[in-house]
Amino acid sequence: MFGKNKKEQVEEMSVEEKQKQTEAAKRREMILSIACGGICLGLSFVLSQITLFKMPQGGSVTPASMLPILFFCLAFGAKKGFVVTFAFSLLQLIGGELVSFPQVMLDYIVAFTVVGVAGFFAASSKKREQFKNPIKRLKLVPFWRIGVAVFFAFILRFISHVLSGVIFWSEFAGDKNPWVYSILYNGTFLAVEAAITTVILVGVAVSLGILKVDISLNKNK
């Protein structure tokens, strides 16, 4: 009389199975994000140590060192993306121009952590978590959204560097306006870095099939 019928037992079992499947999916996602995050973080750090051009008061041009962590953000979303970009900001302290805690915050911690904003342009978690392959997750994001994500990442980093330049490095401006000096100084190397990143981004996007280019030649009839 007080026992549960077969239908109720099946429903309870199905609920338990769904919970187990959900927990297993979360564990797989966490393991995947840690593995991919470590790889992207390592690649970005190695690339950041390859200096193509170094500015006199700090700042350098690298072979698109931000691109691997940008791809991670677009594959795993903002939450995990900010964790990786924060870790990257800490790695940038190695060999950096460290003057004071507020300067370190603006020039390194904030400047590189805000790159995680790219994660807001990722596909929804429901869509991207259907794929274990991060490259397939990237293919869910239209190329124009990837471009906008990279643009905002660079703009926010630029703003942080400019503020630091005005507050902590204005003595190097001499007779110039500190704002103008900081904008020109930081804009010089970040514009080149952004250009290199964009060129490589387009190449990677084409090779992965995210951006399709028609290279066929129209023949005259």
C-alpha cells in the first residue's frame, strides 16, 4: 500500500541518472577547461617573451601573444576566460616594470585581465558544451564576433595602459600633454600588436574554416 509503483521508481531513477550525467558533464568541462587553459596560457606566455620591439618605458610588440588566451575565452566563455587572463597578468609581472602597487595593477593586472571580456562573445554554454573539441566551439562564433571581441580586448587594455601612463609616467611627457603623450606612446606598440594579431587571426580563421574565402577566378565566357 505504502510502496512505490513501478512508474514512480522509474521516474526517480531517471532523475538520479540525469543528476549523475549533469555532474559528470560538469567534471568533464572542468577538466577540459583546465587542460586547454594551461595550454593557451603557456603559449601566450612563451609568445610574450618573444619581443619584436620594446618601448623605452615598458611595453613591447610580440607575435600575437594575446591570441591563444583570446581563443580560450571564445571557446569557454567569460567566467573561465577571466581566470586565465588573470593568471596571464600575473605571469607578465616576470621581468616587468614594477614601480608601485597601483601602477602594477593598471599596467599588468587590470590591463591583461580585461582581455577576458572576449568571453562574452562566445557561443552560449548550452551550445559550446556539446563539443569537446575547442576548435569546434570556435566555429560556433561568427568571424565578425571574434573580430569585435579582439577589438574590445585591445581597447580595454589600451585604456588601462593610458591611465597608468598619465598617473605614473607623466614625467616622461616633458612639455607635452600627459594624456596626448600616453595615448601616442601606448597606441604606438598596441596598434602594431593589434595589427599582427589581426593578420594571424585571419590566417587561423581561414585555416579552421571559421572564415571562408572564395579564391576561385571568374573566367570570361
